[in-house]
Amino acid sequence: MPHALVTGASSGIGAAITERLLESGWSVTGISRRPASYPSQAFHNLNVDMNDLPALTAAVTALETVDAVIHAAGFMAAAPLGMLDAELSEQLWRIHVLAPQVLLNTLAPRMPTGGRIVLIGSRTAHGAAGRSQYVSCKAAVIGMVRSWAAELAPRGITANIVAPGATLTPMLSQPGRVSSPPKLPPIGRYIDPKEVAALVNFLVSPEAGAITGQEYIICGGASLS
């Protein structure tokens, strides 16, 4: 049974990914700040605050080899120039960039051939007014993942990004995005987390072995305008 590590497994996109992988026959270790539970003996939960990088390092160092790492944990904050908060920028950078660096710096060297890395990005990574703090982190993820893809390709390990637009999760109503509320995509509804999970499920499958260093945007047509 293949083993995946999923961050943010207690809610939102991370929960949808965890459920889909369990249905597909994976064992899943979920990392989340809040306890997460699923009706499957193939799920194991690690309660770790991913802002605590030493604790995160210790938790993943103790893990056995994993076949896939999916980083779905994160949060969104929005503010225009003139109102940017340096402490908030550091928190965003820590969860979206430094945390996956810790995960893969520890786990990638011992991942087997056929290993899979998927980071959840954002369709706004290429620029969005009023969201520069969040966008800069997601833009950094693109360069980071493409670099990892180049490094790991000779070992048969892939690294990709799934970048959703406005997705129907608790993040849509986070207080930190009041100045830049979500916009309904042209398809007339928000993205379903299960749709994101389905793409992740494919990217960690054997059939996706030739796909690496790519960014897949799921935006409901929002990127067309």
C-alpha cells in the first residue's frame, strides 16, 4: 500500500485530498494543527503546528519512507500597499514556502523511484491586486517546485503544482481577505475541493510518471478574462 503525507488534512482541500487518496487505496499520514480523523485504519494523524518548523522537522524525521508528499496547508491574507504587515508576511512565507522546504528537505532524499510531490498553489500566483503578500509566496512555490522537478527527475520522482481559483472551503471567508473578497468564476460556482483532489489523485498515480515541473490551474474560467 503506497503511503502519502498530506498537510492540512483536517479541512478544506487537504481533507478532500486525504479522503480521495484513502478511497484510492493509499495509506495517509495527515499533518494538521487541529485533530483530524477518518473512518479508515489507513489514516494516521500528526498534530503539528506547521508554523513551528523545528517541531515539523522532528515529526517528519520520525516518519518511515513516504511515496508521496502533498502540501495543502495554508491560509490567505489580503492587503493593499501601504497596509502590508511584516509579521503576517513572515507567517505566510513560513507556511507556504518554508514548511514544504522542511518537508521535502527531510523526505525527498529517501523517497523511492516513482515518488510524487504535489504542492497546492494558487491561480493568483502570477499577480492579483491587493494580494501581494499571498501571491509572492505562491509565486515562489512555482520556482521552487520546478527546481525540485529538475533535481529529482533522474530519480523518477515528479514534482508538480495544482493551483485552484476560488474554492469552496473555509478559506473563502477568512477575515484576512476582507479587502480582497473572492470572485465567482465564469462557470457560475466556486471550485469543489473534490475536483482539486481528483487532479492530485491523478498526479500521484503511476500514469502521471512523465508529468513533472508543471502548474495545473483549476479556475472555472477565471483566468480567461
